[in-house]
Amino acid sequence: MTFTDQTAVVTGAASGIGRDIATALSGAGARVLFVDRSPAVLAIADAVGAGGLVADVAAADFPSQVVDWLDGRGLSHLVTAAGIQVRTPGIEIAEEDWARLVDINLSSFYRTVRALHEALRTGDRTRPGSVLAMSSMSAERVLAGIVPYGSVKAALSQLIAGLAVELGEEGIRLNAIAPGYIRTEMTAQMLADPANHERIVGRTPMKRLGAPADVSGPELFLLSPAAGFVTGHTLPVDGGYALA
């Protein structure tokens, strides 16, 4: 799949799934803006000849920073991989942690899509832009210890479906990926526990953990013209874990 002459913005691009899809899009010919709150994103982007932006997606001025970078150009693809997870019993989550979960994983997505709606609508003369978000298998399957996170991701999946219906007549597509247990910085501490590792691999039908590259392939498909009639869906990429 090629993305020549297309423009993409990827949040959470300094590590894990975000870094992998941003790099894959750049390698496929897209002009990409790597976004992350970590300053490391600048060197990562520079290494592949892409743009870099150090920013917090939850900041009120973040959407305007992206608009400034676009400088009047349309936006072909928006990939929102930035997110946080809080591991705690649902009834015990601190108020500030709950607010941060909602703001980063849900509200920032809405604000960004709303601000970039016009750019997405005119992102390509023959094909309007597409949006891809990171949901989670915990959006549909209760996973004890991350119930607040799963609840927010469930809301995100519903928001994506609703916006897909409302923006469909404009040609804008919105979809999400629901990763399973992928080796990233977010899961490193949990997977370092041999008991957790054995339990997760044992109940995954494919008998292994995922890697960021396992996610970027489906992501590229959903962003490409091959998925031009696919919108409003959350695609599980979990080695069959949610089925077991």
C-alpha cells in the first residue's frame, strides 16, 4: 500500500503502536507529523525525514498546533494512538486519574477531530480523509483492574461509530483498532511478571504476545483505499484473545 502525496498526523508517535504506524506511513510515502509529549519524538521523526511536534494532546491549544502545521493543506489521515492507562480497582480510582483518563483517551480525540474536520473533508480531491483511533478489547470485555480505562475506551468506540454515521455523507471514514496484549512500554511492567505472561499467552489462541508491527498492518489497511467502504468499526487485533 502506498500513501504518496498524502498527509498524516499520528499522536503517541514516540513509542509503541504510535511510533510503528507513523514510521510505516512515512515509509509508504506519506508526509507525516509525529506527535508526542516526549521530546524524543523529534529525533524519531527526523530519522525518517518526517515532521515532529512535542505536544500534549489534552492541551486546549493542541488542535490549533496541528492546524498551523498543515498551513492550509488538507489532511489525509489522522491516527490517534496517544493514550494512558490507570491500573486500579474501578471503585478506587482517584478523581484526578479519572479526569485524565477521560481527557486524554476520549475528549482530546473529539476536540481534535472537530478542529480538523474541515481539513479532513478536503484532504484529497478524489478521496476525503480518514480517522483511526486506538480502542481496546477492554471496551467490550471486562478486564478487572482497568475497568475505568475500559469504560472510557467503550465510549470512544461509540463516539467513532456515531461520527462515522454523521460524517459518512462527506466521505470521511472513522474506524478504530482494539489491540490485545502487545509488547509496548504501556504493558512492559505487567508482562514482566512471569505469571501474567504465562496466563495471557496461555489463553491467547495464537499462543503468543503481539508486537507493534502486528497492529500497523491492519492500521494501514483501514487507512488505505482498500478499506474505502469500511467505516464506524472497531477491529480486534488480539490473536483471538477476546474470543477465548
